[in-house]
Amino acid sequence: MSGMKLFYWPTPNGWKVSIALEEMGIPYDLVPVNIGKGEQFTPDFLKISPNNRMPAILDYDVEGDPVPVFESGAILWYLATKYKMFIPGDIMRQKECLEWLFWQTGNQGPMAGQLSHFRNYAPEYGDHSYALERYAGEYDRNLGVLERRLMGRDYILGSEYSIADMMVWPWVLIAKPLGRDLAHFPNVRRWRTMVKERPAVQRGVDLGKEYRRGAPPTDEERRILFNQKA
């Protein structure tokens, strides 16, 4: 068995971790978890990911029982600190890295995810003009935050490519499918291209591409994906 098991479905959140594993050269076994079929709600997966969401990992390269890690930001932090790769060694620079991981999980990711939902999965369910305006505005606002951060910097932490870039980049990659234009964000556009050209990033994005959705979700898939309650 490889050092890691990656529980994964090809989405921007999944790409964060597949990119990190590819960049770090960590051997892993892919375990596809089909979210449209509800495989994320099995008891075995719940033990690994209490929030029933992808991605998650099981680290076998430890003493004793394998270590589960869920939530993409926590996974990237765990991998980077364990392998001492793509993270600054200085505590103050680590603080900066952590700030941008939290910015992504608390701002960019949720806003982009809601925009994707209302634009791509809910258009036939009534008037969503307010929701689309709200989340498109927040997506652009976050692009503005990133634009200012990248001014005079190659990467989010400066000249150093890091897990902060891996964390933020996937939701920028899909700006066009979200109906957003990067023309007003030249620093973001340059950075997006530079990261996209990295071979490990390309491998991470291509991982599991055969599982990508080719048609709108069925009513049953909608029920599984969007109607969960306590």
C-alpha cells in the first residue's frame, strides 16, 4: 500500500489536495467517492471525514493506526508541515501562510461554491437573481483581495510557491465557468497562468477526469447533494 489513501472526487476542493500530493511527490492510492450516489455518507467514510465531504486522506506512513485528515486546508497544512515542503520555515511566514489558508476556507471558497451552485445547479428552480448578484459580487471582491496581494509578488507568499497557492488557485481556475472575467485582475490572471503551467498542477487537475459530470444532475442526485439535513 502507498503512504496515503486519497478519498476524492474531481472538484476544485479535491484539486487542492491532489495538486499538493503531486507537487510533494507523495505516493498515494486514489479512492473515488461518488458524491452523486451518496457514497460520502457511508459509515466507513464518516469515520474518516465527519463532515461527509471530500477530500480526505488516510496517512499510513505513521506509527500505529493510519491517521485520517479531513478538510482541504487541514490536509494541506498537515502534509506541508509533516514533509517540510511548500511552507516557510520561519514562524512569522508560516503565520502568513495560515492566514491565506483561512482566507480561502472562510471567504473565497464558500462564496465561489455558492456562486457555482446557483449558476450551475439551480437555474430552473425559480428566480435566483439576488443570489447570483450577491455571490458574483463576493467572488469578484475576493479576486480584488487576491489582486492586491499579488501586486509585486510572483506568488501569494512572495517569490515562494506554497500551499497557499495550491489552496486558492482551483477556484480561480474555473472563473469562466462561473461567469466571471479576469480581465480586470491582471495580477491574478498572470498568477493563474503561471501556476497552471506547473506539471504537478496539471496532473492534479487531471486526476479522476473520467469521473467529471458530463450532464446536469438528476433529481435523485440533487436530493443527495443538496437536501441533506441533520
